Amino acid sequence: MLPQDEDELTEDHTNEDITILLLSEVASMNFVRSKTTIPVPRVYGHSAAKNAFGHPYILMEALPGTVLNNRMALSIPTTHKRRFAVQLAGYIYELSPLQFSKIGCLLYTEPKNLEISPFHMSSFWIKPLSPSLEYFYLSRKAQTEEILSEHPGEKDWGAAAWFLEKSLTSMVMEEYIYGPFPLCHLDLYYNNILVEKDFNITAVLDWSNVQTVPVERFVVNPEFVAPPAAPQEYTQAVFKFRDIFVEELTRIERDKKDESDRGGWSCLVCLDRLWPRLFFDVPVVLRGALFLMLSLLWL
């Protein structure tokens, strides 16, 4: 990770870090419960300081349901996929009007004073950001440095890292560089969703990975991306589920257009079929980098 001057707080978790993470999770859960219909567990109590129990804790409601046993596209029966997608899209849409002026985590400094606090990225704490370009730069730089450290001297991987960094500006929408920044659940995977027997969503869990993000990042989810080496049947299932989700989110946006308060941006701006793969899929980027380099040789 490149030095970030005053934006780089610490690399190691301390007691203070744990306190911030716990308080931010509680703030996120309480805030989202108060603003949406998303089934978030009710928080009954918490402690981030030394206590009789001996550890920081959050005492929360136990909601009914079971965890999906695999990715959404693979574990939900075909007969229930659209209904599940409708509910998932609806809950994600409900987060979209919860907008802030900076990128970071939620924290109550006083009972009714909600602020944006530092957020965690690649083992570093980053102070709240306002330009989205800076967020994407730090995220991409962490990714490329990890690639180079794991594959030292390997030209193919070096080319992939170069291509990742060069593609950075194509990810950013200029009109939204300075916001708004909607609240996003960054860990909305199958293992953080509870369902009942008919696959209706009964709970959304793990609100520790919640922060405000650039609009381009808002709906991006690895659940909608298939690994490059996955069997064709696997890939088709993932993309088919993603298409159903996009259809339903599009319908919700259209139906609620008059009552929307999102500043004119669409939840779907980040679901372009290219850039989510550039963001998450290093093997795809590697092939793209090699293709680009070979193309340049022919010029």
C-alpha cells in the first residue's frame, strides 16, 4: 500500500479499532432499521468497553430462517428465483436514498448526531473521502500491489496490474465524483441472508461491512459474477439470476420514479457487464491485458 499521509491511520487492529467497528455496526443496524423495511436484527444492547462479560459484544434479535447453502444463483430453486430477486432488489433499492456527502462508515458521536467515520480498506483505516476517484484509486492500488507481491517478476501478472490501473478512469462517472454517496452493504452474499422454506428473505445479517460508497459501486456484488474457469452451467446460472435481478431492479426504479429521492442517478449504473468484472476478476483482467498488449504490437 502506498503511503497515504494523513489519510492512513493504522495497519493493525487495536482496541480502539474494535470499538469503532462495533459502534459503526450498531449505528448502521439502527439507522437502516429506522429508514427501511429491510429485516435487520434489532439491537438490544452492546458494549465496546471492558465489561463483566470480558469481551465486546452486540446483543441482538434472533430472526427466523436458515442460511443459503450456496450462491444465490445455485441454491435457490428456479420456481423461487424471481420472487427472491424481487425482494433482494427491493431491499437494495431502499438503501439508495440513504445518501451522504462523504465515503466512510456510520457512527453516532451523540445519540442523534450521525457522522461519517473512517473506513477499513485492505488492512488500512482511511479517513472519510469526498472524491470517488480517490476511493477507486486506493482500492485499485491495494489490489495491484497485492498482485505484484504475490507474483514478483511474473510479466503476465505485471501486465494485469498495469491494465487494472489504466482502466481506473473508465470506472468513474464524472458527474458523481463528489457524490452523492449511498449507504451500501458490502458483504451481501448468500451466507448473510436468511430465508424461510419458500425462500422468502427473513433477515439480512452482518452489518459490520456497511459504508457509504460511490454510486458506481452501489450494486456491484460478486454474486453476479462467475469465476472465469467455472463450468458453463454454473456461469449460465449466475448470469441468468443476475438478469432477473436487473429486470426487477429496473422495474422497481421505474415504478417508484416519482417518489424517488436519489439525486437523479440510477441504481443500475454499476451493472455494466464490463467494469464489475474488471473490479473483481483478475484472471479476466489478465486476459484483457495480454489481448491489449498483443493488439498494440500489431499497430
